[in-house]
Amino acid sequence: MTTHANLEQLLEQGVAGKRVLVRSDLNVPLDGATITDDGRIRASLPTIRALAEAGARVVVAAHLGRPQGAPDPAYSLAPVAARLGQLLGADVAFARDTVGESAHETVAGLEDGQVAVLENVRFNAGETSKVDAEREAFAGRLAELADVFVSDGFGVVHRKQASVYDVAKRLPHAMGGLVATEIEVLRRLTETPERPYVVVLGGSKVSDKLGVIDNLLDKADKLLIGGGMVFTFLKAQGHEVGKSLLEEDQLDVCRAYLERAEASGVQILLPGDIVVDTAFPGGGRQPEPRVVPATDIPADCLGLDIGPASGADFAAALADARTVFWNGPMGVFEVPQFADGTRAVASALTGIDGLSVVGGGDSAAAVRTLGFDEADFGHISTGGGASLEYLEGKDLPGIDVLED
């Protein structure tokens, strides 16, 4: 079987008239049938457009949400197909199933240069099955719809799933442009970073970032920590954190990281002030934020953002960086009163003279929610989980299968 290392080689060999199955990541947030952030659709456009312009009959496979292996109208890709058509400026056909009668009819009706979207692959239990034979059976039915496979959904390459892994073993395959760019950027972060190299980590839990901290402590010059995870570090230093998010079972781990960083000359910067409230925002209650020292969080309060002095400190620590990786917001950025810390970090990244990488997930959502121009960042990843696993040093099944 002929394999293709990348999209450019595939295009050079010619795709006119061929059915090309593209695994994209179109897992966008929906409010009913309304897409609230189409960033992943826009990120998928270049590969889809390049194939269509080369005369391929493009068949897009993707998932949305977690529909538990059965059809669920709440997770239909119909709104996504409509938005893709708007962005492409061309009609996009939509199959009402993934490998059934509608899929076969829709693909058979494609002409050269046309695009179709299959219904959510996770409406089929075989997509995410832990049983190899079940995944392989579903992948076989997907492969019947195509002559070539292009992997372009970076947000799922860390999953050993039928449309990501197993189908690549059944068809000639190529790495899509989006995935190739993501891997190139991540290799720069782990193998050849320009220095100073600063890593900014936030989000809810230390446990979500253990592997990244462990792997990057030996590579970064500075590690800035905010978000909910900071309170476990503060507690590990002996400070009280009130009602703030805390992972008691990670206290020893955090102490070990602090000691290791000091021994190796890596600076771990924790916030010196915190924005707190007496309750988590929501339920119609108006937020009542106040700023307190990080070492003196009141017992009846919880931290919801890094404070203004910390935002300035973090920005200063980033000012001379040549390489920055940022994953995880500094606070509850969806609520304006607790968004300033995340805004300060994002703003600092726009001024980096070098490579600034926003590591997908909530960080990418924050950039868009807070109104930043995506062009002001070196790279905005489309896959938070996949980015983290790569930076942890883990193998990514959806990448490994392309390198045979």
C-alpha cells in the first residue's frame, strides 16, 4: 500500500476524481443549533479547500460532543456543515448518517471539487470502542467511502479511535496541513526552543498538568502558574487557601516540583495577589470581587483569578521571552470580573519577539472571547489535550499510525 507523508506530497501525486476522507476536528461549542465559536471550523478550512481545489471529492468525518455511541440530535453536525459551506463559499452536502445509506448516496453524488460532511462519527459505538475488532469493523465501513485518508483533526490524534487510527491502516494516508503545523510547533517547544523559554500554566487542576510540568521543568527557564491549580501550590508552601479549589493528594507532588525547580535554577512564579469572592459566580448572584494577598486568603473566600499585581508580574516575566507556551486560563475568564489575569497573559503574548503558542482548549477560547486578534499570536493550537500529551512526551496514536 502506498502511503503519503504529508498533504503536499499527496497533492503532487494527484487527487482529482479521488474520494478523500478527511478526519477534521469540528467539535465546536453549540448553543442549541447556534455555533458560539467557529475557530476549529476555520482552522480546518485550508486542508479541505486545498483538496477541493485539486479536484478531490472531499468527505469530511468529525465528531461533536459525547453522544454515547448512538444518534442524538443535540450533537448533530448539521449546523457545522452549514457553517463550513458558508466559509468555503460553496454548497456542502450533509449525510444524515456516517456509514449508512445516506452516507453512501451523498458520497456517490459528489463531483470533482465538491465537499460533503458525514454525520457525527460518535453516533457509532465502534468509533470509541476499546475493543479492537469493533473499532476496526467501523473503520472498514468508513474506508468503503474513500480512496485516500487525510488526518487533519489534531484535537483527536491522542485518541486510538476508528476514524483517527484504524482507518489510516486501511487506506493510503497523509498528514493534513493543520496536523503537520501543530507537530512542527510542538517539536520546536520540546527540542529546539529559543531562550528565554517561559511556560505559563493555568486551568483547574494540577493533576491535569503533572506530566507537562514534569517534562518541561528540565526544558523551560521560567514556569508561571495561575488558575485553580495555583492553590495546591500555595497550600504546599504552607498558606491557607480558604474555599479555593484544592487537590490535597497533590500537595507532596507540588512540594517536590518547587524543590526540583530551585535545585535546577528554574524559576517557578506564583501569583502574589488573588481576586476572591465568597461564592463561585452564577445563579443570578452578582460577583463581589476583592483583591487579597495570595498568602492571606480569607477562610470564607475562594480564589477566582490572579490579582492585578500578579498580572503585571507575569507580563514582566514574559517580556524578554523568545519562546512561550501557554495552556490554561488564569481565572474564570468567562465572567468579566475574573478575566483580567487571563487578559494580562494574553496581552503579554501578543508582544513576544519570538514564538508564542496558545495551547488550545480554554486558552484558545479565552483569546477569542476576550477579543484578541488571533494573528497576533505565533500559533493557536486546536487541540489542548493532544498538545499536553505531546509535551508530556507521550506517543500520539493518530500520529504514529501515519509514520509507517
